[in-house]
Amino acid sequence: MTSAQANLNAVREKARAAAADAEYARERETRMKNLANDGFIAKDDLDQAVSEAKKAEAVRLSADAAVSAAQADLERARTALGYSAADATASNGKTVAVRAPVSGKVLKLHRESESVVNAGDPILDIGDPRTSRSGSRCSRRMRSGSGKVPPCCSSAGEATSADRKGADR
């Protein structure tokens, strides 16, 4: 997490510098327009000032986007740390509870404890083995980070109504 925080700090400083450059370029553009309107400078000099102002604004917008990305990276690092063995509470034997949004029996465990799970990776299959058809006993698959519990597919490629009904008990 220290690396992600340091990256965010560096990106914020670059964004501040880009904002200052963009402000200077806008002010210079305004001055050049006034001078051009009074006939004191060539049109080419004005065009160059306008171009520099546009470039500086693009750099500023890019720097702002980099700050947003670095903030998201830091938040992901904090979240991962909260669920990892590196967390002080986790290393003292704390268990992270995974709760299913449907009732049923665990039919298949895709991950053992203390393993890292990426968002969207299957954790376990839940269902009622008595109500499923076509050899597929899974009626629901829990995936990490998705917030949804998509139905598992039967051999025909679609979740059967019996699968869905059994998983909702």
C-alpha cells in the first residue's frame, strides 16, 4: 500500500504542475489575442499561443485522469490488504466470512482458505442436488466481487427452472 500511496502523491504533484502550466498558457493566449486584435503581433504567434494553451489543457486533463486512476489503485490496495494475511487482524486468526445470497448446500468448493481470489473468480457452487437435472448439480455459482450470483448453466447452456427454484429455497 505504501507504493500505491507514494504513486498517488507523485501523480497529484504532476497534476498540480500541469494545472499551473495550463493556467499560464490560458493567460498567455488571452494576452496574445489582445495583442493580435491591436495588430501588434503576427497571426502565427497567436496561433502558436492558442496551440500551446490547448496542449497544456490536454496535459492537465490527462494528469487529472491519472490522479483518479491512482486513487482507485490505492483503494484496491487497501481493500486487498483488508482481506489478506498481511492485515494485522487477519494474521491473528481472523476469518473473513463469505455469505451466500441464496440458501442451499455447497456442492463444489473452487478455492481453499487463505488463497487470493480475484474479482469474478468462482468461489463455490451452491444448490440443491435433489432438484437439478442433466448431471449438473450446480444451481448457483458464487463469484467474488461481482455482487451478483449468476445461474450455472446446465448441459443445454441455460439454467433450468428447477435449478433456479432449488437455489432460491
